[in-house]
Amino acid sequence: MKKFTWISYWSLFLSVFSMPFFFALLYGLIRIHPDFGFFLVSLSIVLSLILGFIAISKKTEKNSIATLAIIISFGSGAFFVFVLLMSQMGAPTG
């Protein structure tokens, strides 16, 4: 019988957790070094993707939460990379 396990739930939690943490980091609500914060956000996205793919590949796991977590992770990752790239647009090169 297929059921949801902790892998699916952690994948969903990590995929949803990354964006509020990123915005709290940008607006200064979390007082840590930005490089460490960006590392935590990217680690959350990567771990969510890994756990999501593991959950999908398991035979005894339902796929709906894992698929939703992977979709959210890809969207969060694209938005994260877009914001980081756009923040460098006005930086002086010299």
C-alpha cells in the first residue's frame, strides 16, 4: 500500500521554507552574513530536490507531495537565481 513518508513531507517543507527565509534575509529580519544565508537557501532547494526525487523513485511512496515539492523547488531556485543575477546588474566592474 502506497503512503506518504517523512521524505515527502521534508521535501515539501524544505521547498516552501526557502523563499520566506530568502525574503527575511533580504529585508534584514535575519541577522546573519548574506553569503551564509544564500548558502542555506540554496542548500534547502538542493536538498528538497534530492528528497523529492528519492520519494518519487520509491515504490511504496505516493508521488503527489514529492511532485509538488519538486515543482516548488524548481520555481524557487529559478527565482533565487534570477534575483541574485539581477542584483549584480548595477554593480561597478572596476
